[in-house]
Amino acid sequence: MDKNQPKFTLTAAALIILIAVVAAYSNSLTGTFLFDDGHQIAKNPNVRTLTNIPRYFVDASVGSSSYQSLGYRPVTYSSFAINYAVSGYSPWSYHLLNLLLHALNAFLVFLLVRRVLHDTGHDDPFYVALFASLVFAVHPIQTGGVTYISGRASLLAALFYLAGFICFMRFRDGTARRFVWVALSVLCYLLGLLSKEVAVSLPAALLAYDLIIIYPKRGWRATSVKPLLAYAPFAAALVFYLAVRRSLTGYVAAPEWYTTPLVYLMSQAKGALMYLRLLVLPINQNVDYDIAATARPEPLVFVSVAIFGLLLYWLLRLRRALPSVTFFGLWALVAALPESSVIPIPDLFVEYRMYLPSVGFIAALTVVSGRVVMPPSYRKPLAASVVALLCVLTFNRNFVWADEYSLWGDAVVKAPYSPRTHANYGSALLRRGQFSEGADELTRSLEIDPMFDQSYNVYNDLGQCYMNMGRVDEALTQYETATAMFPGFVEGFINAGVAYMRLGRPGDAVTAFRKATLLDPSNELAHYSLGWAYKGLGRLDDALPELKEAERLAPYVYNTRMELAELYAAKGMAAESSSEAEAAYGLAKDDSQRRDAKALIK
């Protein structure tokens, strides 16, 4: 380590990094829940109590409200529960924690880069490391991991990845308690895996560090086996994790998807050029890059393979002259492989996948630019200018992430032929009350691809637009199409039941609502709707248990309490009716609701 550097400089570096992160992300705290935030947080009742935290580690189904999104990231899901305990469904605490995690990661990047540069004899490691960490901190490609709440999985995985790497370096120092350091490194590795699967590549990054930096420095032979024994506990931790994951989710790497490993690999080879461009020139960013999967070799795939093959060759050639550049380049490669190689993942290209690989890319580029591009007298002002420019770009990008309307409105312009961008923009318009415009976007999505993987949601949202426009018959047709496409679609059956009621078909409505309760017995709205339908039919004895179950599942809902108050009144149970009406009065949101509730209070 840089022992001659005054200790106060670490505090100064931490403060500078924190100030930069706050400056770049200060406008992100008011952002809403977006994309996967819905099924992981906003629609997931399991985040509402801290007592569920132990369950996240033994039950893969509680991390999401959608069984299609089965995953095993218990550390990440636990952090959402903690946020809910702090601010409920107000997003500020979720964003604040993301910001603080990112600032901490940037400081760990500083420590890592400074240590590697010191070990390889680089001049002025403090300021080079500070510049690299600041670029990492304010680079706009990180908005996908920081401003997007569910991007936290990448933040937590990177936190434990970086911390585990630094602990391993302390172990290699050979200082006192060195086995404590390797134990801490293994613990960080396991916590990283429990945050997001991308942490799996940590041992490969450690091996690159050993082979490129430690072996030459210690004079170890390339065939030396003893230093590699330190990797045994990492292997044990990985086997343990994979066994638990397999038993809880039914798969080891990723759930089955419609593409093959070869198609995914060729697609990622093509996408690697896009990631490279975004890291060097972070403009024209998009939440949904409409790049088709590569079913057969294309010229761009060969170009990408050639470019990255030459870069790898160049990195290995530099291992003696600039070992730090070789190491950082290999870091970027191994950190990208888990998500960008042969294991198919539904989203082909997303920016937050570059969160951890960007550490190596930015550090390598910083060292090379300092040695080759920047004259010594201009390094600091140029570095400050670069950081300031990136900070402005990130600040502006956060405005796009402010809500679903701005996010998908931006995406639909940049990816006009993507069914998902039109679908999500249409849903955003629906929730803004722009039903006609929303229907146009949703219809456009179906025109592009009526059968893409989430199109049942598109039919459902189109039905909601029609329902709000008074076109109930057309709405019902869309709901029925959605439930036919996805027979487990609870929301679709509930909406269809409402449409049946509006059309004077209460028997069909009861059938639809009952189907919803059978599909998801924990769905409060399904039980409420079934009770409401029974009550409308005069079947009060059937309605009562459904409404009471809805009340048990969600006791602070005005409509449920009022329905129960009215039902008890109809049954002549005045005391129970008055009690429910008093509860409803306390939950009322306006004077009209308060008047209705007060009328039943005796």
C-alpha cells in the first residue's frame, strides 16, 4: 500500500467521491418505481414486514409477486424489506440507499485501483486512482444500476465483490491474521452471490491478480500449486451456493429461455460493441435497446470478435510493461462473462450489466490515457473537465428515469420498432389517464408483435383503456384474450370480472373472480371482488367470508371496510356494521367517503 501517503487523504478522497455522487444523483431521489420494481417491491406483499427476511434465504418464491420471475437474491430482497420499514412505498429511501451503496463502491474502486497501481510501481497512484473512481462514480452508464431501484442487485454484488477482492489482497500481504482476511473474502463472495449471480466471477478476477501481479512480484513459478490452495474455500462456497440455488429454484445458472447458448453468445458479441461505445461515448442511452438476437453469424459478430481478440492480445502483450492495464482489462472481461457469454438471459442488452465490468475498463483506460494521451501539465484540469462533463450527463439522464412516462417516452423515440417500448409507454399513458393515446401505443405494440413474451399484459392494458373510454365490450374481448394467452393471469381475470359486472353478467363475474382467488389465494383484490360480486347478487352469506379474507390480507383499505359495513347492515348486524364504518371513516380519502362511512356509524 502507499504507506507514505498521509492518512487524511483517504478521508479527503471519500468526501470528494461522496460529493461527486451526490452532485450527479441528487435529482434521482424523487424517482418512482419502474419496471421490475413493480413485481419485486410495489406489488410484492412480502416486503411489508421485516419478519420475512429469513424467508428470502430459504424460499425463492417470496422475492417477487410473479411466479414467472422466480429468483434467488435474498440479500437484495432483504434490503427492499428494510427500505419498506423505513419509508413504505415512498421511493426516497430506496433511492437514497442506492446512492450510498454507489458512493461506497466508488470508494472501494479507489482503494482497489490505488493498491494495484502501487503494487505495479505506478507513479502517483493516489490521483490516478481518485480519477478512476470519480469517472466510475459519475459515468452515466451507471444510472441503470443506481437510479433504477431494482438495479441495486448489481450494486450489492459489486460491493461484496470489491470488498472480497480487497480482503484477498490483504491476505496475499502475508500480514498477521492473514487467514481472517481470506475468510472475510470468502464471506464477501458468498454475500455477493446472494445479491446477484454476477459475483460468481470473483475467483477468476483473483486468479488474474495472482498471475499478472503477485506471481511475478514474489518470483513464484507458473507451475506453483501451493498459492492456489487459497481458492479451495471459494470453490466450496460456490458449490454450496449452487446446491442451495438448485434446490430452491430448480435451476443452477438461469431458467430456460427461448434462445440457445450459441445464439445468445453471438448476440452478446454484437452487443459488446454497443457497451464499448457507451463506455467511451455515453450518449443516446436507452432503457430498451432494440437489437435483435443473432440467429446466424453476421459480419458485425466477426468484427466484434476480431476487435476484442486484438484487445486481448494487446493486453497480454502489455503484462510486463503495464501489468496494471493487463489486470484491469482482464477484470472487465471476467466480470462481463457471467451475463454476456453463453447463459441466456431474457434481456439481451441492459446497461447495468456494465456496472462491475466498467471498474476494470475505466481503470485501464485511465492508466493508458495518463501515460499516452494526457501531458503531465494538463492531466488534472483535463481530468476535472471529464468528471464534470460526465456528472452533467448523468444528472440529465436521471430526469429520464424520473417516472415511467419519461422513461418509456424516451425509449419509444429511440426504439420505435420495439413492441416492449410501445407497450410500456402505452401503460404509462394509461396510468396518466390518457386512455386514447395509451390505446394507440398498445395497439402499435401488438401490430409489431402480437405474441411477444409479455403481450398478455398489453391486451390487459388495452382492455383497461377501452374500459375507461366506456367501450366495455371491447375491453372484455381484450381481457379474455389476455387470460387465454396466460391462464395464470390473476389481474386479467379480475378485470374480466369487473367487465362482466358492467355488462350485467354477474354469474360470469363470480366465475372470473373465483378463478382469481384460486390462482392467488393471497390476492386481497381477488377476494374483495368476489365478495363484492356475491353481495351484488344478494348472496350475503357467500360474500362475508370473502370480504373478511380481503380485510385480513389488507386491513387498511377503505373499500373493503365499507363493503363489510354495508353487508353487516344488510344482515341486521348493527354493531359490526358500525365498527367497520368507523374503521372506514379513518381510512377515507375525501369528504364523500367520510359522509358515506359516517352514515353507518351508530
